[in-house]
Amino acid sequence: MRADRYLPILEWTRGYDRTTLTSDLVAAGIVTIMLIPQSLAYAMLAGLPPEIGLYASTAPLVAYAVFGTSRSLAVGPVAVISLMTLTAAGSVAPPGSGEFIAAALVLALLSGAILLVMGALRLGFLANLLSHPVVSGFIMASGIIIAFSQLKSILGVSASGETLPVLIKTLVGSLPATHWPTVIIGTAATAFLFWVRRGLKPLLMRAGLAARPADLLAKAGPIAVVAVSTMATVLLGLEERGVKVVGSIPQSLPPFTLPLFDVDLWRQLAVPALLLSVIGFVESVSVAQTLAAKKRQRIDPDQELIALGSANVAAAFTGGYPVTGGFARSVVNFDAGAETPAAGVFTAGGIVIAALFLTPLLASLPIAVLAATIIVAVLSLVDPKKAVEIWRYSRPDFAAMMSTILATLLAGVESGVVAGVALSLALYLWRASRPHAAIVGRVPGTEHFRNVKRHKVFTDPRIVTVRIDESLTYLNARWLEEFVLERVADDPQLKHLILMCSAVNAIDASALESLEAINHRLADAGVSLHLSEVKGPVIDRLERSNFLQGLTGKVWLSQNAAFDAVTVLADRETETNITPDPWLARGLI
Amino acid sequence: MRADRYLPILEWTRGYDRTTLTSDLVAAGIVTIMLIPQSLAYAMLAGLPPEIGLYASTAPLVAYAVFGTSRSLAVGPVAVISLMTLTAAGSVAPPGSGEFIAAALVLALLSGAILLVMGALRLGFLANLLSHPVVSGFIMASGIIIAFSQLKSILGVSASGETLPVLIKTLVGSLPATHWPTVIIGTAATAFLFWVRRGLKPLLMRAGLAARPADLLAKAGPIAVVAVSTMATVLLGLEERGVKVVGSIPQSLPPFTLPLFDVDLWRQLAVPALLLSVIGFVESVSVAQTLAAKKRQRIDPDQELIALGSANVAAAFTGGYPVTGGFARSVVNFDAGAETPAAGVFTAGGIVIAALFLTPLLASLPIAVLAATIIVAVLSLVDPKKAVEIWRYSRPDFAAMMSTILATLLAGVESGVVAGVALSLALYLWRASRPHAAIVGRVPGTEHFRNVKRHKVFTDPRIVTVRIDESLTYLNARWLEEFVLERVADDPQLKHLILMCSAVNAIDASALESLEAINHRLADAGVSLHLSEVKGPVIDRLERSNFLQGLTGKVWLSQNAAFDAVTVLADRETETNITPDPWLARGLI
């Protein structure tokens, strides 16, 4: 069972039969057709030669099939990770250079190692630091940057830049060099692809196709554009008229590569590799979980770290670059009927065949067409409605999202992620340090206690009950001290304070020390401290400290019992007109 | 009232009369006597000329009196902040040099500016990041380093080092140079001061003194040692025998100084200044709150930031170095009867008189005696019992404490604080990402629902109720998805899932998106999602999103109503043997 957990391949190969094989082969065929232009396009986006995209779509898929827990996830190059690779490798060498390609390999290795370590140490929870608004904002902003970065290929000019202002500036500067034949091809391809996305499926369905095959056929739109535009380029001699094409791609198996062992380079790329890994992991797991739920299957996020880590290590040793699970591709794989990760292995086989035999056919593919497929793919990532929804729902979350978007657009992808994470965490800590608490009183005629601000309740001027609505931790320990002591400073009649702990799931050492301080300070002010409705595990733990021995009041099972008993106590004190010194009461002087 | 809030001096000067004046003057006299040797000693500990300690005990006290909210806090140089000053300024110049003194001034200015900004922006909550175990560990480790750093003066040798191993190594290496007359003076002073701490008060009480004057008299022990040892040095001509003395201190008012405006230096000192400010603030507020509570007075932590910030800015312009509220000193001030911050102003006056007229008397004071006063003061900070208590109470808190101690001892004070804060935060986030949740069932014959693992309760195989015991935030949103989807994957009979939200105080945008994902994925698996006991503010907010429209189940006021109604629903589905597609039920297909 343990081996099954760490090698999911042992589980799904057990019942593997001919039906499953057929399903997986069909799905693999469809995904391969979709993946060929995507691989070339994303490699180009990452500033790498096109064949590297194909190589990254082989061994990593096999590694994922061995270690992955999703039956439908299709890994390989994806847009956002390609952009992050461009930025990170671009910080150490010019895109396209040998050093740049070497840096991309190192990124894949580091990213793989980071994911493997996170998986082995069960550190997947660190991905939680990326809140949904931050991830959404980052993906949107990346989509915008990617779309602008591809405009140059549509215009047939050269431009570059990691931030939107620089990109736009270089684009505008190069506008006089616009190459019109390229613009025509690029625009036509873009328009066709948009139409395929929106209009082809309904058309096919009106023509009598069922929804699913119509959908899958529509997904094959890019390969049609690739085929038609390549033929047009050859037939019309467009290459000679200055239309840039992919050029000759070596016909080869994925090569065996050894990533550079260069400690300085590793250090320079460590942080980008970490960000890229975590973003890739978060996106991939979310896709895997969505698809798994449709068949009541299970995803183990810690094992996914291992699987994606292995996939990236595999990429590093086979001439690839960082990969992760792709959304569109996985959905196609699922819809086409993939039953097991074997579909991934067959897809890898399809790509190997393409790399060996089909690459000569792709030499005349216009780069503008690849740019068009990227633009159409990433613009679907830009979803302004999402931003509006978050604005309506929560202003702090909107602030985190907008900071991520602005930082990504204006300062680059890495700054964007860091800014978003930092702001989310700061807002979280700010809220965690001000938990909700209420002064409560008894609802007349019942045993219920409710907020005095919202309900007509009975209170006693000598007794204050504070209901705390959060666990007590070091983040809110000082707040608790201030909150309680202010009540006391405000109220000279006060003799007993009850902390109602019904919502307190834990009390850490800092909060314990604060409770001790509160107990001491209240005693100095002549006020006894009581606790009510303390949960079992919390009281067990308090018994391991000296707090309960020093407590000037008592611990009561229910708030109702506490209020009744403390009222009697206060009555007796009022009658005798003697307020006992809480210190004396506990023999502490 | 607003002016009162930002200038507490307006409040306490209003009813100021002769009785208050007398109390404040008496307290100021006693604190001044205590403060003279302390100021000299802590300046020496910080690597600064002795007069700088005196200067730092003048203007900052007046600034605090204007802006501070504590009636009893006594600000000035303290041990831990002096050590941090030595480390920080020592990183840019050798201790004692002109550049070093300039760096200490800059530290005071930066620290003041940071505190003022934190106060103005109400960022006091950032101090919460320092958990009690981290602060305790840091103070203990600092105490150990300080004690070892002063051993050199007791032995009459020179040694230095910011970490314990280096300190011990240089101390051991310089042992052959031990100066025996110095050792005798230093040891005698240390032994006497320890005895004063433990034995003098009982002795005075047995001699008939009341507890409080006996205590105050015992606190004056250091000044007696200073007087006796200075006289002995003069009479026995010890200086000529090689006993190092304080030497001539300029007779002067605190000078007006302008801290260097050097951006590079500011950048180098920014992080140390931040750490020093926050540590100083946390310690100071804790002392102020303890004393305020004894008289039911109130401390405003945000205003304290302003007050301590002003005190440090004042120090920067009057030849001082970073200051904060001191524990022992404030307790003496309180016990001696200080009624208002005017006592601080009078203390400052006393120190000015000392700086003008008494400094010649201190020229022959042996440095070993100052070292003895420091050692005796800081060893009370080292409290191994505290560590044992934390170990017993909470292992994660103990881990945070020990990391802080070890990092401080082995890598220096700044690394210590950073390590402690980082580990506490990581542990907190880890716990926050795995909140408590329970599958609950109905206690037979009641309307109560309890954990199925702890109670004999009734459940229905078609219905699972998950009670979530925390607010839903981005830190636990993914955990929630995994937790819920695992239940579904485990249980093919399941048709309805109820989330019981009685302990959910808030749902942020990430958690909302996760709830939407859960709703979709459950629908794909043929399971309806219901919510029960959702709090008012939470439901109000959910209504601002599209979540409730898409919800496949319903929102129920009570868990009891939810369970009854969903059981009826499930019965109907079982009878008709038709499981409605939850998507269809909501018109979503």
C-alpha cells in the first residue's frame, strides 16, 4: 500500500485492459495534435528554439505518468511558466543564446528539486500563501504581458521587455518597421482562431455533430491554421518576401543533457525557480482536482509535488525546460476519454514521432501564426469580470489582487508574485491580530448569552463577560490584554471578569502568558478572572501550566453556571461591603 | 479630546498639585541615584563613552513625559538595546571610534523615525509577530552574551565578539593576561551586588524597616558599590596599579548633535534599527501595561509608539543613543511613588546636574565595577524555568524559543530575532492551514450534533455533515477542498454534504472560490452541497457574490433543520430510485 502511494503507476496498471488502452490511445492522439503547435509556440514565448518545446513534451509526461495521482492531467510547457522562464533565464543571458538555454535547463532542475523537497517534507501547505486573488491577478497580468510580447511577431518587428511599459515603448518605437505581409498572416490567423473558439463548435453542432466531438474538433483549430499557413507560405514563397518562419528543426530524439553545475548560477536562479515551481504547482493541482472530482477520484497534493518535481527533473535531463500541468490540454485529454496516465505516455510517444519525422514539414510555419495561437490562448486568461466580483466581495482581497496585477505589469513577474504574497500575508496578519470579541449578556428567560450591542440582554454592572470568537495565539495575545484591560479601566464598578471561551480551539504559549498577565493585572485592580465553556483539549493543556493554580476566579463548565455563581459571589461581597483581595483569595500573598 | 490623546501631557498637567509634585520629586530622586551607574554601564556595554549614557538619560525622558501614556514608565538606556546598538553600529565602524558614535546617533534617529511612522500608521500590530517565547528566548540569549562580554572587564583583559563561541574563544585566549587586582575588585563588587539583591532587603526588614523602603534602599546598592570602589581606587592608588577606570568625563550639558545624513549608512542600519525598535517597543509596552493595571490606568500602544519614537529622536539630537522603557527602573519609579511622567522630567534634571557637577567624582570608578552591575542585572534575565514551562506547555513554542536562543548565541542578535520571527510565523501558518474540522452526527434524542469520533451519534450514510472550527481563509481554503473531496471519494453512497458553519466568522475571496469549486466538483460527483448555521455577517457577504445562486443545495438556519430536511430529501430520492443531477436541480445545464 505504501508503494502504491508513492508510485501511483502500480495502482492504475493493475487492471489495465484493451478498453482502457483504446480510450487512452484516442485521447493521446487528440492531445498530440493539440500539443505540437503549443509546444513550438510556448518554447518561442520562453525565448527558446522550437524543438525544446517538443522535448519538454516527452520525458516529463512519462515521469508524471509514473508518479502522478491525476488520471487526466496533461503536463508540458504552459504559457505562464514559459514567461517566467523567459524572465528568469533572461536575467542571466540573452534569450536564444547557449547560456540562456543552459539556464532554462538549470531552472527545470532547480524547480524539480524544489518540488521534490517540498513533497518529501510535506511542505505543500506553503502553496497556500498564494491566495486565489493573487494567483488570478498574476495570471491575468501575465496574460497581458504575454499578449503584448507576441504582438511583435504579428507585426513582423522586434521588441522585448519584461514589463508592460518597456514592451509598449519598444513596440511603438518599432512600428515604422511593420512588415505588412506578416501582419496579414498574423491577423488572419488570430481572427480565425478566435472564430474557432466562439463560432466553430455551434456551427459543427448545427451541422449535426454531437457536443463532445464538435468541441474536440474545434480544439483542433490551431493545427488547421498551422497546416494551411505553412502550405500558403511555401506555395506563395512568403519566406522570400520576408515573412519569418520557424526554420529547420533538427530531426532528433530528445537529447540527453546534463544541467550546468554552477553554484553562482544556481543561486541566481533559486528564487525564480521557487516562484515558478509554486505557481506551476498551484495551477496544476487545481486543474487535477477539478477533473478528478468529476469521476470521484482523489488527488494527493503532496504526491503531486513529487510527480511534478520528477517531471521537471526529467525535463532537465532531456533538453527541455520547466513544465507543469496545463489547463486546456488536460480538459481536452479528459474530454477525449483518457482513463489513465498511460495517455500521457502515448502522447509523449506521439511527440517523439513528430520530433523525428514531422519537423521538416514545420520549417515553413510562419512565426506570426504561432504568436496568434499564443495570443488567443492567453487572452482567455484575462478575465476582468473576476476582478469585479472580488471587488464586490472583499476589498482587502481586491487590494491584494490589484497590487499583484500592477506589480507584475510594472515591475515584472517575480515582483508581482512577491508583492501579492506579502500584501496578502500582511492583511491576514492584521486581521488575525484583531479577532472578533463581544461583551455578552443573558437573553432574559433563557440560558443563552448574546452580544450586548445586538440584543436586549441582562447584564450586571459588577460582572463583565467577554466572548472571544477566535483561538488565542501570539498574533492576538496582546490585543486580548489591551481589550480586557480597557474594559477594566473604563469601569470602576467591575469586580468579576468572565472570559467565555466557547470558540477558543487553542491557546498558545504567548496567549497563555497574556492570560497570566491579565490575571495578575486584574488582581492588582481588585478584579477576579473566570473562564467559562473552555473546550476539553484546551483545558487539558492549561493543566500542564501553572495558570489554573494562579487563577483568581474559577473555570466554569457553562457560561450560564458561571454567571449565576459569580452573581451570588458578587451579591455576598456587596452585602458584606467587603471586596476580598483576589490575591488573598488564592493565597498568593 | 483629540489633543489630549496625542499629547497626554495636557491631561496629567491639568490637576497637577503640590502633593503630586512631592511624590514625583521623591521618586525622581531615587531613580536618579539608580540611573547614574546604569547609564554609565550601559553606554560602556554599547561600546560608547560613558557620558553618552548620561546624555541618553535626559532629553528622551522629557520627550516621553510629553507624549507617553504611562504614568510610571522610566525610559533611558537598557541592556538589550545597548547590546543591539553595539552589534549594529559595530558592523559599520570599530566601537569607540567617532564613526561608531555617529552610527549610534543615526540608529537612534532611524529607530525614532520607524517608531513614529508605525505609530502614525497604527502599525503597532506588527509587534505581534514577536511571540512571547521568541522575546523570552531573545532576552535570555542576549543576557548570556552580555554577561560573557562583561567578563573581560572583570578579568582586566580585552576580548570581543558578537557570538558566544567567538566571545569565549577570545576570552580564553586572553586569560594569561588576567589582571588580578581588577579580578578582586570585580568579583567583590559582583558578590556584593548579588547579596544586595537577595540578602539586603530581608536584613533591613529584620532591622525594623517596612517592606517598601527596605526594597528601595536595596535598589540603591549599586550606588554604594560605586562610591566605595571609587574611594578605594583613589585611596589605594589602584589606577596606577593598572586597574582600568572610567576616566575623565566631560562636564557638560547634553550637546546638540545632528545625526549624519548619509543614505548608504542609513540603508545599512535600517534593518537593525527596525529590529531594535520593535524589541524595545514590545518590552516597554509590557512594563507599562503591568504597572498601569495596578492603578487601573490605561496604556495606548499606538501612542506609546509615538512617545518612544519621540524619545529616540530626542536622543539623536542630544548626543545620546537608542533608548526605551526599562523594567527595573520603572518598577522603582512606581514603588517610589511616581504619580505622573513629571517624575521623568525631574529625573532628567537630576542627570543633567550629575553630568554638570558629579562627573569628576566618577573618574576613578573602576570599569570592573560597572561590569559587575551589568552582569548582576542581566543574569536575572536568564530564566531557565521559563524554558521548562514552555517545553511542558507547547512543543512548537519551545522550538521557536530554542531556535531564537541558538541563533542569537551562535549567529548574533539580529539573526536571532529574524530566526525566531520566521519560525513562529511558519509554525503559525502551518497550523492555520490545517484547521480543526469534524464529521458530526446527531446525539440521539437531542438537537445537538457532535463529533462522530468522540460521541455515540446518529448519522445517515447518504448525508455527511462537516463542522468547520475556523474562519475560512486563503490559508486553509485548499485544505477545505481536499478535506471535503476526500470524504466524497471515500464514500460512494454519499448524496448530500452539509457544511456546518457555526464557528466560521469570515470567508475570504479565496475560500469563497474554494467553496464554489467544491460546489461544482460535488455536483459533478452527484452530491448536493448544503450550508447550515451560517452567521449573519457571513451570509450578508455571500449574498454579494454569485455563490448562493449556484449552490446545489440550500442554506439552513440550524443544523437540526438541515439534517431533518435533507434526510427527507434523501428518502424521496431513495424511494423513487432517482438521484436528481444537482446541476439540473439548479438549472445549471
